[in-house]
Amino acid sequence: FLCEERRDPHSGKWLEDFLQLQNLGNYHGTGAFNTTMYPTWDAVLYGIMTQPNEKMIVSAKRRGRGHGGWSKNNPYLQERYVEFKIDIRPASLVQRLLPVREQLAEEFETYLDIVRIVDEQIMQSYFHNLRGAEDVSAALQQSPSFDRVSAGILTNLTDFQGSSTSPLFRGNFDLLYSLCTQLSAYRLLHDLQSYSSNDPTSQWFQQFYANNVPLYFDGDQPFGRADDFLDLVLSTPPSLVLSSDTFPPVPLGWTDPLWVAERIIAIRSEIASEWKDVMGEVKGDHSKLSTNLFRVMMGRTIEESGNDIIEIEEEVTFDDLSDSAGAFE
């Protein structure tokens, strides 16, 4: 998206080819990166910045049928193209990505507060809808089972703060919201398995999570899938779980989807608090990477200059910069 906005689609195409991802600008979801090749957040950035500079050859139509005012039905006009080279500098791409990552981290601190606000209202909305329903059994099966308030809170809070947000702030919030929900469900599943593998709710939720992760979280997804997942949990009726290792099967007990939904929401609020602290450390995490990036870019500059000696004179100012902050903004 950044490359398109800066009228540099060729660098965006290079990124897609390097990461082996197509249509990345329209991708809305998780699990796109190869986590085996890039196990940490900075691995992909180091992978990009260490790539050599390249020249991409672009071909554009110069003259021909239907172009430049010429008739598109004239069979005697031959298609003519002009080719030109465009520099691709991977290290410079990383330099442009780091400020974007810092801006997103700053925005995410606000979004994580919204996650906790939403968590406080979901179950209240769910029980309020049940109390107001004439037929409780029908209300349990209706969708949505609770009011979707996250989008409204996001809009009101960003408008009230009056601060600038990224152009894709709604999509960014939705992805963060989904990640918090998925990690919360995974933590709950891990806690249930460590507590008792024979617990009926644990057995049910393990199968439920495995069946629905590809449908609600993995890959390219539409907006609002985190709320859709919670809605599915809340609309699932309790069921009797039977043992699978005995014959005849022995009843183990009833599942409790309502309790599962309450625990997912509670754990998600804890995750939001943890991640908010992490977001505050993003700028500091860039220090080492920025140092290595500077060395790589200086090395490339020396190579392109023919190994000539480059003198760098440090610029020093003696003026007070306290009144000049606006110029740097």
C-alpha cells in the first residue's frame, strides 16, 4: 500500500516476488509469511535489507492501435514499446518500513484499549438480548447473539482524539482484534488440556477450535471474523460428550460453551494489556536494526561510488531546537 501511494508500484512488486506472496496489497488476514524461514519479526526485514540492489526493466506502450490518439482499428499501425530501468533498493525499502511500523505500534496502543472496552460490553449485550427476547430458545440460536460495537467505538474514539491515523486503520484494528481473539482461544485450549484432557468441555473445544481456525482466522479473511467466531461459540448449545475409548461409550458430562466464551473474552483482555506494553517498546527494538541498516546502506553507497573514499562531515547546530519541532513533524 505504501509503495502504491508513493507511486512506486515496482518496489511493491519486488516485495511480493521476494516474499513469494501475490496480491499482498489486498491481503487481509494472518499466516501469509513463511514462519519457518522468518521465525522472528525482524527476520523478514533483515532478509530484505541484505538483498543486493537490482534494476527492474519496465516496458510501456509508446504508440500503436488505440493509443496516443491513433485508431484502434488500423491494421497498419504496429505496437511500439519503450523500455526503461528502475532501481530497486531493498535496504531503502526497510528504511521506509520502520517508521510505518512505529506508527502502527503507536496506533495499536489505542486499539488495544478499545479491545478491553469491547470485552466489557459483549456479555452484557448477550444477556441483555436474552432478557429482552420473547422466545429464549430462539434467541440463543439467533445471529448475531451480541451487539457488534467495536467498529462504532473505534470511529468515536479516533474522532474524539483528533489525531492522525493510518489510511487502513479499520483493517489494522480488525487484524489486531482477530489476533487477540485467536491467541486467547489458543491459551484457553492449552489451559484446558493441561488441567484435564478428559474434561468434556476441553474435548469439545479442542475439536471445535481445530474445525473453525481455517474458517475464521487463517489466511485471507473478511472483516469481523473474530466476532463471528465468538458468536458461533455463544450460539452453540451444550452437548453430552461420550467417551471414545470404551464400549459402550460412557457419558463424560456436558459441555459449557457459554463458559468458554466468557473465558476467551477475559483472556483477550489480559492479552490486550500485555501487548500494550510490548507496543511501547517497538521504537527501542528498532535501534539495533537501524544500526545494521545504516552500515548496509553505507556499504552499498561505497560500492556504487567505485570504492572512492567518502568523507562524512557531522552537522552540528548551536541553535535551540525547542521551537522548531514543527519543522521536523
